[in-house]
Amino acid sequence: MTVLTNLKYYYLNLGTQGRGEPSRLLLHDANVSFEDNRLEFPEWMALKSELSKEYPAAALPLLKTGDGEYYGLSGPLMRFLSHELGYDAAGKKETHFIDQIADLSSDWLQDCIRLFFQPDQRDFHNKVFKPNHLGRMESMYGYHADGPYALVSDTSKNITTATATTTIDYKENPNLSKFVQAFEDRKNLKEYIAAFPKDEQPIVIPLE
Ligand SMILES: N[C@@H](CCC(=O)N[C@@H](CS)C(=O)NCC(=O)O)C(=O)O
């Protein structure tokens, strides 16, 4: 078991948007303290060239543990942390179900991230991609009808879904609504989520 002490977490300075927030939420949920480094792009480029040997994946998010090891990329890092923190699903079938949600969440996030670079595509995104992603999640979170969590009982891998960069119409998506409410009420997350900025604007990254 890796000792999760003296943790240094790295992601771009994108507020709650992008791929950085799920692991932050997981660490907060587990009450694990960490140094939260929100990097400007040039800072990341400097770190990236410094780490080229130790961390060939060379992308964020990234966690450095107290023993000097690097663990990165949103899905693999969530799986690693979930395992180390004892949040794993109980069996193969449950693990597979959660993995499917993680995969769909990643697709959703990627479509949202594309909008950082192509904000003019937002109408198309809202009309075509967003309903598709919402429909998939609504179906996954409705499968175990006793919800509110993906597997009924709570497990951290729900966290990826909770932070997809979008707004949700809760009337149209009752299963997701139930999940988000339960998630936001979690003991160690309540205060943290309540302090999220209320006026966060969609990220726009101009192409050089
Ligand atoms: N599939 C990876 C994607 C990683 C990725 O592309 N991260 C972006 C930030 S969201 C990044 O590091 N961009 C800067 C770079 O590639 O140097 C994940 O889910 O973490």
C-alpha cells in the first residue's frame, strides 16, 4: 500500500473545469490532505520537461506521492486512489459497471474540453452531444433503481460523473439529480462544494 502522505497534486489552473476536479473531490471525500498546485500553462511546460524521464505520459492531472512516485491521468489516477483508499467496488461485475461510467464520463469531459478551444461549437454541442451524454448517464444511474449512487451504496468512482463540465436540467434527469444531491451532501464534500465559485465562466483558450 502506498503511503498517501506529503501529496502534491498538479493540474492546470482551470477552476473546477477540465480533468482535474474528480481526483480533488476524491481526496477531499477521503479527508486526505494534499498540496493543490494549479499551474499556468508555462509552469506546466517547465514541469513537463523536468519530468520527462520519470513520467512519460507527460499529461495532467498528476499526483506525486511522499515516496517520490508519480501517478497520472484522470481515470488511472482515480482508480489508483480508489484502490489505495479502499473505495473499490465489491466484485467484477460492479467494477465493470463503474468502469463503464468512468469511460462515458471521460467521453463527456472530452467533448466539454473541446469547447475550450471551439466555443463557437457550443450550440451544436448542446443540441447533439450533451443530450447523448446526459441520456447515457441518466440510464446508468437509473439501472440500480434504489440509487442514488451508481451501485446503490456509495463508491468514489461516482465522482467522475459529478464533475462533468456542464449544467444539468434536473427535472429531465431525475436519476442524475438524485445522485448529484446525495453527492453534494457527503460529509467531507459539503463545505468544499459549497465554496465553488458561483460565477465560473466557461473556459476559452484562444488558439495562437
Ligand atoms: N486521457 C487523459 C488526458 C490527459 C490530458 O490530455 N491532459 C491535458 C489537460 S486536460 C494536458 O495535460 N494538456 C497539456 C499537455 O498535454 O501538455 C486524462 O484523462 O487525464
